[in-house]
Amino acid sequence: MIGILQSQSTLYIIGEFPSTFSALENQIELGDIDSAMILCDQILSKKPEGNIQGIAYFYKGQLEALEDRNPLFEAYYLDAIDIFKATNFEKGLAMAYCKEADFHFFERNFSIADSLFELSIGYAEKLNLYQVLTDAYQKEATISDYNQEPHLAIDLLKVALEYANLKGDQPHILSLIHISEPTRPRLI
């Protein structure tokens, strides 16, 4: 579950505010979702402004989605997007659009997901957010495959592979190209 939550490294989004969110990140890393939720609620109870509030909403959406506690978790992503738009926080927009797209992707609302991935990609490419780009292009390839556009799906997977390679994410690279270690013939 934590892998799903962290499919895009959230360190991109908190980069400018590490002290505010480091305890929350630590709880997530430890898999202690209940404690992370409490910390997130504490941050929001202080009524922070601007990007800190947006990031807290972003995390709240992720945590609520992970725990299936609130079927309206998407509202937190939308709140984060509104704040990030107002402050022109491009890192936050890249992440929040991608997570919002993930929601629609897994609900099989592919046309909405595709448009949100495109928004995310626009910001992520400017900022070289390779993990976000890898995830977005990989899911866009899945959408293209579903839409029976195999050539486009292959092209999108190649782009995802390029970004995974730039990040140096070997496990993701291997999963993209489905390579397993070959077996050696036995010598008798």
C-alpha cells in the first residue's frame, strides 16, 4: 500500500518545506498511517496558508484514499490544486494533477485521467520530475492500449522508459520492459 502512496516521490512536493512535513514523511515511511493522519490533521488545524496548506491537503487526500476512510478523498486533491494554482506552485501542481489523474485512471475514467496526466506532464517536464513523468507516461500508455492504439502505447512506454532511465530507477525500468533474469542452461 505504501508503494501506491509513494508512487511519485512526495519529496518533490515538500522540497521547499521539509521541516513542516518531515515527521509526516517519517510516519508514512514507517507505514504508520494512523499517526501520519493525526500529524496531517494537526498541521491543518493550525490553519496554515498557501502551499503548506495545499501540501497538507495533498497528503490528507493520499492518506484518506489509502485507508478508504473517506470516499470523498478526491476533494482534498482538488483543494490542493486550487491552492497550488493560486500560488503558482508548479511542483505541487505536477504532483496533485498526477494523483488526481490516478484516481480517475483506477476508476477507469480514462478520458478525464488522460487530460489530467497531460496537465501533470506539462509541469513535470519543465521541472525534470522524472518519477512523475515515468508514472504518467506509463499510465497514458495503458490508456492508449485500452483505446486500441498499440503504436501510441509503445511510443508512450518508450518515453516512460527514458524517464525511468534518467532517474536511474532500475526496478521500474525492469518492470517497464518486463525483463527477468534469463536462466542458464545446465551443463551436465
